[in-house]
Amino acid sequence: MPKLVYPEGTRTQITDNIRIGYREKGASKTWYARFYWEQGRTHAYYSLKLPYEDSQTSQRLAEEAARKKYSGFHSRVSRGEHYTSDMSLRNMSYRYLKEIRKKAQENDELAQTGLPKWKDHKDGFWTVKKYNKRETYHNQIAPFFKGKWNHNIADIPLRFLNTFVEWALKEHDWAPSTINYHITEIRRIWVCAFEKGYVEHIPTIKRAPQDLRKRRRRHLKEEEWDLMIEWAAERYRARYQSPSSDPESIDLAYQYYLWLHVIGYTGVRPPHGQVLKNLLHWDSYKVEGRGTPDETRVFHRFDEKNKEYFAAIMPECWDIFDLLEEFRELKGLDSTYIFAHTEDKDGCWERGEPIKNFRTSWRTMLKELGLDMPKGTPQAQTLQPYSLRAYYITMRLRYGDMRIEDLAEATGTSVEMIKEIYYEFTTQKQYKSLTSGSVPERTITRERKEGYAILK
């Protein structure tokens, strides 16, 4: 342990368990605290990250910092934990998942010979399948917390937790019920921590409203789609023809052009890039009857509830997938990802690693086409990569002449979601389909008798 200097004439013994002093390192001096545990038999020191000054103000700040740091350690020790135990939200989430995974595995084993014994949060029993759903929720929750994922769970304020709904509406196409499932899962981390005495209360987090119409995004217009495709094609041509373009930038522009078509003609959710398994993989691309009149092409995906669905690839996009296969062969890529980097970039990626998203290209495109909006603009007025999925769904509704139930199955969403978010119904627009098949059998002549029509 380092040698700490206890300045004379200064109150350095704050309590029986806390003493402060400073440590010299070169020309600088920094306040440190030494904490005593087990009636003084063991001790540890920690930097208070405050510069030492020979003043009462400096000493007071050091005392306050030492007391605050000690209180966190003391709360752990008083619960029977080691004073260095990890009390972060990440660790609490891990503990919760570990606990229910153990119960699920034991229940699945017991199911072979007898009755399971560990009940879940409802009226059933834990299974590995149920655990896997919980783990998926936690993977989806993690990006919301970002840096706070490593903070002490007791220090995360309710004010921050109440922004989850806003974040979920912006980042995902989740139904209110799905958002609320995630909120419930967040609270269960706190329940687990509360039961072990790590937190003093379980937060009541603001839940998502059920009015889905408020979630409508601005729909991508057909003419805007055409502009996007032409912009992407022109950018690729310009880079390809420029002698100063590096190969990776040419390949990125080419793949962005293809990516627009893939999302726009399949309706799959464009991955955000945080979860690698959600990226587009070659083994999800299924072709049957290639070259025959009965040829079909689909994309195997999973929705936010981990339910599988098969997205229909429009025939207009078959050549795009053919181009992607040719590109992969031309570049000699053995990557499992459909969109992958073709060159190494020091400190960023290696050849074959996935292109996690095309957000930079998307933002540049919107700006150059005059379709971008100022930061803070409500989502109903902005275009996001997710707008491509919405475009597919609205085009299928407008021109596909198909049942909403079938479209919901093929896009991994719900009938309720499609009706409330994407379906723009008016009797005038749907007049022909509403009146098709109507053939009146009666005949009314123009003859009148005492003001009454004569029916024949």
C-alpha cells in the first residue's frame, strides 16, 4: 500500500473507520482515504480524486468525499458482502438472470421424472425457453442504460428510468405491451436487488400508453423512395469512377444501394447493430424452386418476442440478392453476414466483419436530399432507417390486395400494430375494393307512375 501523509494540525481521523491523508506523486498531491474493517483488523485505501491543498476548504471536500465513498462500502459490508462487491446494475441483472436460469434448468430436468418446483412470476413454472426470452429482453434493455449499466443500482434515479418509454419509441417498433414487458423486466432486477437488501425500494416506472396512433412516424413517400434509390446509385457511380476513391468506400456505397432495396422489398427490421445475432445473415436467406415458375425467396427472421417469421422477398428484389451473392464471390468473402467490410481499417474493423448499420450514409442522404429535420423534431416528422420497413408495409397495404393478418405474419408484427400505425384507411381510397363484386339483380326503369318508379 502507498505511504500516505497525514498533515500536522489537520483532523485526519474522521471516524473510527475513516482516515484521510494525501499521497505525493511527482509534483502533485492527491487526497486519499483509508477505511478500516473488522474492528480495524483489515483496511484498504482509495483515491478521492481531489487535489490536496493546505486549506480548510480542501480538507472539507476530502472529508465529504471520504464519507460518501465509505457509505457505499459500508452498505455492502452490513449486508454480508465484501466491501469491493460489484453493486452495478449490470451485475444485478447478471445475478437475476443467473438465478432464474438455474431454476429453469432444474425444472427442465425435473420435468423428465416428476413435477417442476420453481414457479415463475406468473402462475407457471420456469423453463429454459422462458429464461431465453428474459435474456433477450435484457440484451435489448442494455443499450438504454449505456454508461449507467455500470453504475451502482442504488444510484440510478427514477427520473432516468422514466425516460425508457421515450427511448423505446424512438429506437424500436415495439407495441406498447412489448415496451411494458421490458419495463417489467427492469423492475424485476430491482425486485431481486430489494430481496437481497441492495436497494431500499422498487421503482414504479412510467409505462407506455396504449394509444398506438400517437406512435405514427412520418411515412416515406413513393417519390422520396425514388429519390433515395437514385441518390445511392449516383453516389456509387461517382465513387466508382473517381480515381481517388479507396476500394472500401466504393464497396460501402455499393452495399448501401443494395441495402436500401433489401429492407425496402422485404420489410425486415433494419438492425441497429448492438446485437450481432440481429444482423442480416446469409443462412437466413432461403430460396426454393430456383429458376422454376414456383420459385420463392424468403428471409428467416425473429420478432422482438423471439417468434420466428418468414419475410417474403418481392420478385423485384431477387436480382439484388443475386448481385449480393456475386459481390460476395467477387470479393472472396466467407463472412456469414450479408453486408460486410471488404477491407481492414486499423482500430475500426477487419475484413469480413459485419457492417453493423448504415446510419452515417442514411443521415448524409437525408441531408443532401433536403429530407433531414433538426435534432429534437418529433418522430412523427422524421425519417429513420425504420421508415423503409414502414414503406414496405404501407405499399403492401396499398397495392398488395392482401389480408392484414397475412401481412402481420410475414413481417413479424401484430394486426393491431399494422392497423394503428401503418394502415391509412379511408372509404374513398378503398371504394373499389369495398364495392367489388356488387352486381344488382334488379332493374329500375325510367318510367314513373304517379311519382313511383316501375320495377321490372
